[in-house]
Amino acid sequence: MNAIAFDNSYARLPGSMHVGVAPTPVSTPRLVRVNEPLARELAIDPALLTAEVAVGNAIPAGASPLAQAYAGHQFGNFVPQLGDGRAILLGEVVDVNGRRRDIQLKGSGRTPFSRGGDGRAALGPVLREYLVSEAMNALGIPTTRALMAATTGERVYRDAVLPGAVLTRVAASHIRVGTFQFFAVRQDFEALKLLVDHVIDRHYPQLKGAENPALALLDAVMEAQAALVARWVQVGFIHGVMNTDNTSISGETIDYGPCAFMDAYDPGTVFSSIDTYGRYAYANQAPVAQWNLARLAETLLAFIAPDREEAIRIATERIEAFPAIYTKYWLAGFRKKIGLVSEEDGDLDLIQAMLDAMQMVRADFTVTFRALSNDEEPEALRDWLPTWRERLARDPQSAEERRAFMRSVNPVYIPRNHLVEEMISAGVERQDYRPFEEMLRVLMTPYEEQPGAERYAAPPAEVDGGYRTFCGT
């Protein structure tokens, strides 16, 4: 492994889909962290991942740096041209498991899509995305990954003057619903057809030869998004900015801007400072996913059926099936969280009654489910517990098997918001990355209780109602 084996399929697509652009050099780059296990998974020698590579000062042989074109609905408002304004795709590698993966620099300078922005990233959001994306991976949730973080030695200007940084992000791809929207709004059906074929080849090869490839792709993306969002809510994750340009076609979690984890259970929880009306609140994430998928369906109408009205009818029928698909994943996940392996008609009501009881007293989401896993009796669930035990008695597994099963799906540790902020402050204000490293270490085994890590399992001293997150742009 003396070179990175790039094989850049997206760069081989027509030029309307991307613009070649090199990262803007920076003055004094310094590595904050290299994810060596991920590097080896990508068949990359970690020794090749230097500070110069991490910030884009040095371009590895075989890379084809480019900015991808896409559009998107941002908080419901359509913007016909967005694109990579502060990210540059270096290229693609095929990992040791045969999976094609993008390697992208985020915060690497201006591109033709920057729209007046500086193309840079601040250190705080880079640390947040590194830690949270790796934590999500450890939780078993499909996500982009973090390969490197590095400081640039330069300043970026937001509400304050902040240290600059670059994140090296790894993804199954960076193709989004907004990528399809970019070509649909221009009525570039040739590019759309190429994009459909490329996505099927790359992400859904089982669909090759489908009678209606575009419709089969819509179904596959809908299934992937339903499964993904169900996994989010099962750990209390709130994405914060579920725009169509942040909705990955591959079904991975992408773009950790104003994301956060819910402490006290409340379906209306919103953390993002820019989500004024709660569009992307915890409980709204599934309806928003359906809305985003409807926007994807609109881009595919010409390929779903020759007659537009018929295409709309077929697509609408598919999109209207989303709630049932989502509920299937939601119910399967929450059954596991309360220790059920069999299925009964009343399970949804049982789970909802638990969540209602938690909401009544604003019980901590993660602590409550983990306590249940350990056969503790959370006060918030006192009236609910007898009904739960009656239901457990009809399940085939032993109490010991159930406890082990529940502990495998109910984490002890999540990226607690107050600790994430402490970690960011230490890195930004004092260049002290020890809290980052310690928190990252704990979050790599989130389902196992770790001696000495009690503070990472504890909720904040005060309820998190006033906590706000920012997108970092």
C-alpha cells in the first residue's frame, strides 16, 4: 500500500455534473487526528495521510479533485444551484470489502459553487462531525465517516474569528436528492438517465435489469431512508437540517451541521438555531423524509411512465406507502429496545404508552432505555411496567437472554450535547484535544459499560431546552 488506489467513476461522468477544482493551499497545516482503522479499511497506508494531504496542499497521485453540482430544497425553499461550495471530492477508492467509497475534503477552499462563501470550515464543526459521525458508525447507523481532521493555521470569520480546519470525509457517495433536482429543473433528461444508471450500478446493483429502473430506484431509496430515519429516532438523534441536498441517495447519514442528541424525551425537540419553526424536530424527521422522497420522485417522472399523469399516479402511490414502510422499521427497532423478539398487535400501543410516560416527566431517553435493559425500574415507567412484564411473559426468551439482547441495542453512551460542547471548547480555545480523544474512545464501544466513564453516560445537570446548535457555514 504505497499509493492510494483511486478509481474515480464520478469524475468520468459528463462535465455538467461536476467542475474540476483544486483545494486552496493553506499556511501551516497540522494533523489533529488520522483514523487509522478506517484508512486500513480503505486499503490506504496511514503513513500516506499527512497534514499536507489532509488540507489539500498535496494532491495524491490518481486523485481527480472536483466539486459536485446539485440543487436542493432548504427548509422547503427550492434553490436551483447549490453544489459543493466548501468541499472537494478527491476521488474514489474500492475498500478491502469491495465497496466503492468517496474521499472528500470539507473546508478546503472556494469552488465555483461557493456563492460568495469562503469555502472554509471552522475547527469546532470539524471536531463535531468527526466525533458524531464516528459515534453513529459505532452505534451501527449508516453514516459518512471521518478519515482525518487537520487545522489550517488560518482563521475563518463567522460570528467570531475561529481557527480553520479541514475534515476528510468518507462516504458511499455524495450523491443526494438535490443532485437529481439539479438536472430535473434544467430538463436535462440525458444527464438524469446517466445519473439513474450510475446510482444503480454503484448503490443498488440488484436493480440492474429491472423493468422500470427509475421506479425501482425510487423504491430502494425510500426503503433505505425509512430504515435510516427509524434508526435515528431509536437513539434520539436529531439531524437538524434535513434539506434535500442533505438527503443521501445511498441511505447514509450525511452533513452533521446542527445535529444533536435528545436528552429529555420530547417529540417536539429542536436544537438547530436556524430551524425557527421546528420543521426538522425529532418527531418530524419521518414526515420530512417522505417529503424529500416526493421531491426525488418528481425528478424521475419522465422515466416512470411516458404519460405524465400516469407517472404522477404511480409515484404518488409509492410515496404514500412511506409511512407504512417507516412504521415497519420503527416498530421493529423499538420492539428490540424493550426486549421483544416476537410480534403482537398491541406492541405499538405498548411502546407509545412508554414514550408518553417518559414525555410526561421529561425522562432521559438514553438512561431510561438502558435502565430497562438492566431490569431497573425507572420511576417514570412505574405504571407502565406491569403491562410490559405481562407482555414479556409471552415472549420465548429467558430473562438473561432478554437483558443481553436489550443491552446490545440500548447504548450506555451517546455524544451528550454538553460534553460535545466541552470538547469543542477545549480544542478551539486551548488546542487541547484530550477531551476529544477521550470522548471518542468511549463512544467507540457505546453498548458496553466502561469503568471510569460514568460522566459520559450521565445526562446534563439541567434539562437541555435551551441548547442550540449551529450549522458552521
